[in-house]
Amino acid sequence: MKITIIGAGPGDPDLITVKGLKLLQEADVVLYADSLVSSELIERAKPEAEIIKTAGMHLEEMVQVMVDRVQEGKKVVRVHTGDPAVYGAIMEQIAILNKRDVTVDIIPGVSSVFASAAALGAELTIPELTQTVILTRAEGRTPVPDAEKLRDLAKHHCTVALFLSATLTKKIVKEFLDAGWSKDTPVGVVYKATWPDQKVVRSTLENLDEDMRVNGIRKQAMILAGWALDKDIHEKDFKSKLYDKAFTHGYRKGVKE
């Protein structure tokens, strides 16, 4: 017995992968987080498919529904927002399903972190500036491991992508400043990336909390921080070796001037 977890992408129904859409359209039963996944996407399931909303379900209840349906011989898919591998809470589902002799296939999706970078017109890794991206969240009601406190991660001074942190901006600012970041460090915020009501806010570390408040952003926001988010980055002379005509690699011999 098998079920499939599908990454739906960040919001725009056209951003699901070709394979993900194919499996959605073949499914007899579709479970989806109705608070996060576009209903327009779910409408692309076949007309006779059973559609089950899971926003109001707890873990065991949701898994039991999947087990019941797959035991009836039905094709079952579970549709997650973004990419299931990042804050998707899929491991706890898989653990129970495996104990019930149900295997799980995972179809990746477009993460909101990359949809947000696109909305900002940003590359998160800039040669000579930063080559590292940290995906994390600020510590709120759910603790983070001691070695992953935001202040310690920020000491790398690379690009930092903050999930699930829209209500914790005061804490974010303090942790970054304590890690030695300057107040004028660029920050990009994207609310509901790729949804029709997407909102893009460019800010700085110093103004982040106020800009979030003024724009009424309290949830479903990606916060990207670091100098890769500088709105004037395209005017600066950071270049990779990949397209440097003097650089030799496996597909091209460099040309000396």
C-alpha cells in the first residue's frame, strides 16, 4: 500500500510540478491543508475524487483517513504547501504510516523561499559576497535546538531565510544586531508569495518591525535578510567565475586577454 505526498508549490496553482499535477489528477482521494494550499489547484483533481480538508484535523485523525482509504484500494495523495521537505511536518506522518505498512512517495515542490526570492528579483548567493543560505525560523512557542539559536546562525553573515517568523520581528532584529549585523542590512519580506494578494516589502533590519506592522503582515510571510537582498545589487561588480572568459572549466577553455 502506498500514498503520495505532493509539494503544491508556494501558492500559484501553475507552480506545481508536472509530475505532481499528473498524480493529483489521477488520485481517488485528495487530502490537503486548506488553510495553505490553493483551492484552485485542488479543483484540478478529477471530478469524482474525494476531497478532504485537513486544516482542522490532528495528526492521528488525518493519518487514519489516509490508511482507511488506501486499504480500500484507492489512490491517495496528500498535498502540502511549498516543498514538503521544509517545515512540512511529513516525518511524523510517514512514521505512523510506515507502522501501518503504508509506504510513502514524496514529490518535491517549489518552496516559498525561492518564490520569494523571485518576487524580490534576488539571487540569494552572490559571488564574493555570500555563498551560503541558511533556512531557519525564529524561536517562538516551539523551541529550536541549542546549537541553532538565531544569534549563532546569524554570525555567519550570509543570506538568512526565515520561515514561520512574521510575529517575531522584534526578536529577529535583536538577535541579528547581537550577532554583529548592521542596522542598514537589507531585508526583503514577501507575504503570500505568488498568490493573487502577494505583497512585497523592502526594508532594513532597523525598520523591519515597523514595516511589517504598517503593512499588516502577521503570517504567511517569508523574511529574507542579508546583503544579497540589496536593491542596488545589480549595479555592483560581483561576478562568478562560471562565465568569466578567462576561466577554464570542463566545457570551455579560458581565453587570456
